[in-house]
Amino acid sequence: MKKLIVAALAVFALAALVGCSNSSSSSSSSSSSASSGSSSVATEPKDYSQILHDAREDEWNENLMIVSPGEEEGTFTAIDGYSSDLSEDDLNSQVTNLVLPLIGLEEGDYEDFAISVSGIITQSYGVAIVKPAEGKTEAVKAALEDYVAKQQSSMENYLMDQYEIAKAAKVTVVPTGEVVMVCCENQDAVLTAIQDALAA
């Protein structure tokens, strides 16, 4: 009789252990899966060009292109404005010789960006989202602030409406780590739209 009771207790104990083990394994697996899922969401890259496109008015999307790095080093892509009229070589040349020097960025300063600037001297317009390379946040911020300062200086005694736009421009490091520059009309609304999209 004692042997029967001991055997029964052993079976119950074994069943309890197996149940706990399955529950723990399942919990650990779902926790690991959830952690893996949240990690992939957190690292998913943002489409900076689309964010700029969505944040600004249609007029600017029709007239000024937004440029960003291409898949291969030294190449660039663009949307909006006259980008569809440019050959790949012309686009790469414009970004390398005009846009980046105008904005003050050098190779090695950034991991990614989307930039739209006006090359017309009677127009104060520039918007940018730059993901700095490691340790380059202050350098990128300083470059964009210098661009804004030059806009202010060139417009101050020339076109007061454009000077007011440049004077109200904003350069800020957002919580997600990008440096954002907004030098355009309705800058507060544009900046808020960009920040909201980056944080989403």
C-alpha cells in the first residue's frame, strides 16, 4: 500500500514539474519573442524624405526636390521638384557640389539625411533631417546653424520678408537623435509635423 501511495505521489510530482517547465518555457519564449518584436520596430529606419514631403506644403513639393543618400556610397536619390528631370550623374553632382557644401555637411558627418534647399538668392528656404554619425551631433548642429546664420545675414538688408523667415528658423536635436532644421514659412507647424513623424 505504501509503495502504491509513494508511486502515486511521484507521478503527481512529475506532472507538476512538467507543467511548470512548459509554462516557464512558454512564458520565456513569448517574452523573448515580444522583446525581439519590439527591438525590430525600434530599429526600423525612418523614410526622412517622405517625412519632409508630408510635413511641407504642396507648393514646395512641386518646386524643390528632397535629396538623400543612395544605396551605394557617393550616390544620391531625390523626390519631388525637378528630380525626375535629372540624370543620375547630374543629381549626384548637384548634391555633392551644391547641396552639401551649401548646408555645410561633409562625408563622415552623417549616417542618413533628407535635405531640401533653395539655391535662389532671393529665397530663404531650407529644411533638413540629419541622422548624425556617431559623435557628430554637435558638428551637424553647428553646420545647420551656420547655414541659418548665413541666410539671415544675406537677407537682412535685402529682402525683409525673407529675413523674417530666416530669423525665425529653428535648428534642434530631437528626442530620437536626429538634427532637424526648419527655415521656411510656418516653421512651427512644419517642425511639429517632423517631430511627430520621427517619434511615431
